Amino acid sequence: MKALVLYGLLSAFCLQANDTVKVLFVYGSRPKTKSEAKWFGGIHGGHVSVQYGQGYASFIPRGKFHVVRSRKDFHSAFTTEEGRSFVFDTSNCRYAIISIPVTASRKKALDSVISVRLDSTPYDYAFIGMRCASSAYEVMSSAGIFPSMSHAGMVRKYFYPKKLRKRLLKEARKNHWPVFYRPGRSSRKWEND
């Protein structure tokens, strides 16, 4: 009987054990000189990815770019990047990694949601539609980390990465979450927070 009670207590403890979800934000930028290449999105571009396994999961366009979302013909994919092979090479980029404390069960739920999204993308990537920031919010809300809202609400509220990044940086300051920051190379004009 004691062993059963101990097992129950340890199981409850493991379910409430703290874990962390890291969210990677690459800042938008434009070149200061003509020798540097322009990047998609410019100063209001950038990218956001959510930790998955040993890397990060990202929502990206695939195929023809849609201005307005399609309800049937999805030109999008979730992909994972590990190590230094991100959608945007982060070696010389300005970026922030925000560590959000979560329970082990929420982390497991997030991994499960991302795994499903990697197998089957549930929505289109479009300029007026779901993009990297709104989809990052969507996977975290589907895992119970953030409050749920409609896709239209996510698109309006998190139209580009800076909008989600500002909210999470504010939460990080308020709740003392760890943030790792890299300033980026000086040959580019980087967006501010």
C-alpha cells in the first residue's frame, strides 16, 4: 500500500515538474549598404520558431505564395531546423530566445501538437492569413500554454513576429523569464523592440 501511495505522489510530482519552452525570434532588418542583400519582409520581417526536440519548429511557405489564404490549396509546411541550419541563418543575425517555464505535461502537449503539424499542415501560409508568428501562437495555445483564440484573431494580433515578441518580452520582464539576446552584425539596420 505504501509503495502505491509513493508511486502516486511521484507520478503527481512528475506531472507538475517544471520544464521550459524556448521561442526563437530572428529580427527583421534591411541592409545599410548596397553590398548586403535585402531580406524578405525587410525591417518588419524576421521569423519566429518554437522549440521542438533538439531544434526548432517553424511554419513556412511552400510553393506559390498566397496573398490571401486559401481554404483548400495549402502552400505551407511546418519544418524543423536543428543546430545552425535555421530558415534564417542566425550566426550574424539579431535574435532573442525567450525561455517560458511550463509544466512537463504542457511541454509534452506542445511536442505532440508540433508532431501532428509536421505530418499535416492544417492551414495555408498567406500574407493575409497564418504566418510564422500567428502559427507559433497557435501551436502554443493548442498545447494550453497560451489562451486560445480564433485564427482570424491570431492573424490580426500577431501579424508579424515583433508583435508576439513584444508581448513575450513584456511577460519575460514581469515574470523574470530568461532571455538570451544577440545584437546582430553592424552592417544591417535591425528592427527595435
